[in-house]
Amino acid sequence: MSDDASKSKVELSEAQWREKLGADRYRVLRQAGTERAFTGAYWDTKTPGVYRCGGCGIELFSSQSKFDSGCGWPSFTIPIAEGRVLERADDSLGMRRIETVCANCEGHLGHVFPDGPKPTGLRYCINSLSLELEPTED
Ligand code: FE
């Protein structure tokens, strides 16, 4: 898969997405579902590497910006590059939150909250199912 975000965006039918992703990833990435806290593959992961989009494979986050938020989901202070993660207002559940989606495939990633550590003060709270860790080789 390419990590070149300038390439044409991924556009599949819902049936194609369901077949490509499987039920669990489909529910999160295409239906804005949320995995239960402390159950995902990466909430406690400290392995160095790059987190790619679980839907389309572009690079979204580096392990260097991952921090232990204690919230039960993988948390990052900043995306790996500008323009990779888009933000949308989300007024579901009776509150204003900022949803984060992959800029390449528009897959739902999670939300971003203004309670993170320095340098950004942001917490990108991301479902493990929306990510695929590519460990650094050494
Ligand atoms: Fe994507």
C-alpha cells in the first residue's frame, strides 16, 4: 500500500469496505463505532513504529507521539504529517466532540480532545481497530 497521501483518495462501496475490513473494523472505521476501553490491540503498546490507517494503509501516527493517557485507547499528541487526519464536529451523545477521520479514506479514527500533554496539548484518542502498527526494523 502507498503512504503517499497525494494519490487519489480511496473510494469503495459499503459492501466492498465490509468485505475488505471485516466486521469489527467495518463497525469502527465505516460506522463510527468505538471499541471498548482497554480492549484494543494498541492501548498499552510501546513498540516503536508507525501506525497506519486500518482502512487504507497511509501513515497516520508515529509511536514517538504516543503517550500513556490512561484512557484505554491509543493516544497521540499529533498526527505524523499535516493533512493526514481531518477533524469534524460530532454532536452525538449530547455533547460537542471533535471526530477524527483519515484524510485518505475518510475512515473514522476516534476523537481529539484538548487535554493532552505538551507540546500540542492535544489528545488524539484513536481506536486500535482504526490502526495497524508497522514496527520499526532495527
Ligand atoms: Fe485511511
